[in-house]
Amino acid sequence: MPRTSSTTTAAPSSSSSSSASSGSAFKGLPSVVWTIFAGTIVNRLGYLVTPFLVFFLASRGVTGGDTSYVLGALGAGNLIGPAVGGVLADRIGRRPTMLIGLIGAAAAQGALFLAPGVWTMAGAALLISAAGSTVSPAAYALLADAVDSERRQRAYALFGWGVNIGTAVAGVLGGYLAAQGYWLLFAVDAGSMLLYAAVVAIRLPEPRRSAPTGPAKDGIGYGVVLRDRLALLLLPLFGVQLFVYSLTEVALPLAVRDSGLSPAVYGAMAAVNAILVVALQPFATAWLARLPQVAVQSAGSGLIAVGVALTGLADGIAGYTVSVVIWSLGEVVVAGIAAGVFANLAPAHARGRYQGAFSWTWGAARFGALTLGVTTYTTLGPATLWWTALVAGTATAAITLALRTRVEARTTAHTLAA
């Protein structure tokens, strides 16, 4: 149901606070949040092409160095989409931006499947990731519009839970469909995006956007973020933490391979992560919501850094399982907090751009893991990468904790102003 600006910024009631510490972490969240949660699951169920893209390219005769052009374009799109999506979310609205991204990505899926050569494939891959990644800033901003600052972490945690549920199912579904024909992967991906677009068009209201306040003229670009010193301190800290986390996707399979273990072991580790996150997320969010969120973010980021670094000590299934369990617990702890913290920093009229900056940081971290992380592993050695992850992850967690007072003061100021 539509919510006016007065209801979305109201201070939380005692009942909403108690719900976080009682049975359900997500009790009392508005229908907008649940609609985005359901749509996210549908969308992630169709997240099939990217994990199997290398195999699809090989089936089309694209191998060796040519593959890197397509994969590089796919990564580059994640640096373009969030920046564009953040501006569009504030300029034309949350819902139109989500529709543009979802429909554009669905069309790009068809273009990639039909592309006749490497460069047209690279162009289509760029469009897939660029269009798809415009959706997150708008969705994050819409979540921030729908709930007050006290409940944003829970809303973002629910969003992340939906991503994990959909991704876990997609991992099983993708292997089956790929065996039947790669065209099925593209059909399901495009179909799920169009289905989510239909949900957005029918079920999601466009909130009334707030006008800029104060003497500053923000324009339509990212100057409002670049003038925010606290935001500029937090973005690189979150970026390093996200880089360390992204190594679980990039460097872990390399370590498993170099240990002489089969790809099935990496699949089993991915399953351990998915099971832990899906099973523990609601309970962890309910319990941790009572604690200072910046402190929880710092503790969880440190846990992720330790778990990732322990990958360097593993040489068998048991060792890898221990490391995966540790960083998975860290993932459960930090779920939704960084996005919630950054949403609380933003003035209401610039939430899309703040979330665009945050989503861009995530894309840059993942791109860095794919490039710098892999290069460090292969040239300087695995030990260098694992030690770097440990030092960088724990150091940024400590610095983030030191900023707790400033973050909480900003949140309080925005709540009082609202």
C-alpha cells in the first residue's frame, strides 16, 4: 500500500522495537518490503546465465583470451549500472528505474544468446550487468522510503535473505537446465526478470519524493555524496570489507582446485554457505537488532576476514568447511547493516544516489576481487592474498567501529529532522 512521507519517516513504536527482539526479525515490516523480498526471490531464481557463462561461451567456440573480453565486459557493467541507477532513482523515480533495469536486462539476455561474435557477446554482457545493476539502488532507496531508520537494517537483511534463497535454488536449477540446453538458462533468466518487472508495475507504489532542504544545491549528480565527509570515509571501508568477502567467490575455487580436490567440493562448500545463511538469518537478525549496528558490522566483518584467511590453512574438506562456516557466520551477522547505515546517512531527497554510491562500491569490490584478487593469488602467491585479506578486513572493521559515534549522531539528526 502507498505510504506518505510522514509515515515512512515516523519514529518506531515500541511494538516495532520489541518485534525485532522477540520471535520474528521481520515482523511488522510493510507490504512494500515483502513485495520486494518476493520479487527478489523470483528474480534470483533466474540468476542462471552468469554462473554457466564460461561453459556457454565454450559451446559457441569462444575460448581462451576471447572469454576474458566477455567476462571483463560483464564485470565492467557492474561499475556503470549502479551509478546510473542511483541518479535515475532520484530523478525519475524508484519504480521507473527498476522497470528500465529489469526489462533492459531481459532484452540483453536475448541479445547475448543470439549474438554472432565475441564483440557482440561482450556488448550484450555489458548491457546485462549494467541494466541489471541499476535495479539495486532504486530498490534500496524504496526500502529506505518505506521504513524508519530503526527498521532499515531488518528490511535490508530480508532483502539479502531473499537473494540467498533464490541463489541457493538457482544453483541446483541451473545445473539441471544447462544439461538440457543453454537456451533454457536464458529463457528462465529473461522470464524471471520480466515477471519481477510485472510485480514492480502492479504491486509497488512510487513514493512521494522529498524536496532538497538546506542551502546546498545538490543538482542531479553525485556531488551530494562527494561533499559528505562521513560518507567518503565509510565507502572505502565498506569497499575493502566487500572485497574480502568477494574473495569467497573468486579465490576459494582456486584454492580448492590447487588442493587437488574436485569441483564437487567447491559445490559442497557453496551449499554449506547457502544452508547456514538461509537457516540462521532470521534468528540472527532478530537477536542482533538489539545491539549497536556499527559495532555489529565491525564484528561481523572481522569474522569474515578471519574465515577467508583460514582458507590459506585448509588443505582438505574439513579445513575448507571450517573456514566456510566462519565467514558464513560473519555474512549472517553483517546482513543488511552496511546498506542500512548508508541509507541513514542520506538526506531523504538523495537516497537513490547514496544507494547508487554504495552499490557502485559493491560492484567495484567484486570487480577488484576478480582482477586484483586473482592476480595477487597467481603472481604473488596464495599466502599473500590470505594475509592481505586478514589485515585489511580486521583493520577496516576497527576503523569502522571508531566512526560509530559520528554515524549514530547523523542518524539521530535525520530522525529528529524527519
